[in-house]
Amino acid sequence: MPKLTAMMVVRNEAERYLQRCLQSLTELADEIIILDDASTDSTPDICRSFPTVRLHERKHSIFLQDEAVLRRELWERTIASNPEWILAIDADEFLESRAVKELPYLLKQKYYSAISFRLFDCWASEDYYRTDGFWNPWLRGFIIYVVKYQPGLSSEWPPLKFHCGRFPLSYRKQPHLESDLRIKHLGWAKQEEIQAKYQRAVDRDPTCVYMSREHYESIVWPQEKITLRKWVEQAQDL
């Protein structure tokens, strides 16, 4: 079977979804490369409890200052592990359960060097996702989550401190297979976290360089403006 290496940046994820995320990834990936951005909780201990995790720890946090530096460092540490295929995922993202059976077939195909999925943002609940405006997963399109490592490709990143992407620029230009496997994103699934995440976003980008004001404001729209659809797990045997 092709080797799959998962990679992620984490910081203070112990009380969120990290344990569940790593349990899910151990069914998919041969190894998990984690760059911890100076967590002050038990995040590193949770990571070390999984035998397939290779943990790298930073002494000083820089995520809120320059996310691109972290992403580049994670990439360099990941390619140093001699990967074949690389899955870039966050600690609050989950490939649906049928990926255990279907992902190996996607990795064995010879036509594409990248694989993309649709991202579904669960909203104030793990049971419903948003479909209005910017949050509509069908209008947003596919996002590359998996690439085949190619040593000859450039590792250059865009000069962006935030919203800098998961892969080097050259990998984002590769023809990609659009899979119907879905990514369930729980980053907005707790009502009590939404306002805090909105405030952090606008504090980082007060002049809306990285995202439009309308997009930011849609985070705190009243309930009557938000459209939700129930998340339904798809059958594993199609």
C-alpha cells in the first residue's frame, strides 16, 4: 500500500478535538508529523500517547504573528521523514469514516498527484453545517488535502502571514482528483467559541487584507440569516 503521512500544526488543543482527530488519523495514516506551537496545556502529552505520532515542539508561539513560518517548518519536517503521500489536516478536521476503505484506492491511482475534498463547516453543533453564502461547500469548491511528494517541485510559500495555505505553491497547481469524500470541520461547532474566533480574526486582519469584511461579518450573523443542513454520514459500502 502507498505510504500516507499526515501533518498538522497544533496549539492548546487538549480540550477540543485532538484526541478524536488522532484516533481517526491512526486508521488512515502510517505516520503523523505534528508541530506543536508552544502549547501550554496537555496537547504534547496527548500527541506522545499515539505511537505513530512524530512530535516536534516549538518553545515560542508564533501562530498569531506569522502562520506561514509554522506551515513551512511543518512541511520541512514532514518531507524529512521520506513521505510518499502527504495529508495536510488540522486538529478539528475529520475525513468521514468511509475514507478508511476508499482512501487507499485514491492513493494507488496513477493519474493524479493531488487529491481534493469538499470542506463542510459544522455550525454551533456537530450535527449541522452551513450552506449560506461563503460557507456553501458546493460553491466554495474542492480543496487540496493530499499530495504526492515530488522532490523536484519548489517548496516556495506565498508571502502571507495568515491564510497562507497548507502546501507550497507548486503543489497547489497540480492537477487534482476531486473525491466525493468529505471533510467535516468542527472549528465552528461550539457556539461559545464563535464570537472569540470572530474577534481573533478581525484583530489579525483589521484592514481586511486576507478576507472581505462581509465574510468576517457573516461569522456573527443572527441565526435567521444562517442556513444549515443536517450532516448525514454516507454509507461505507457504495
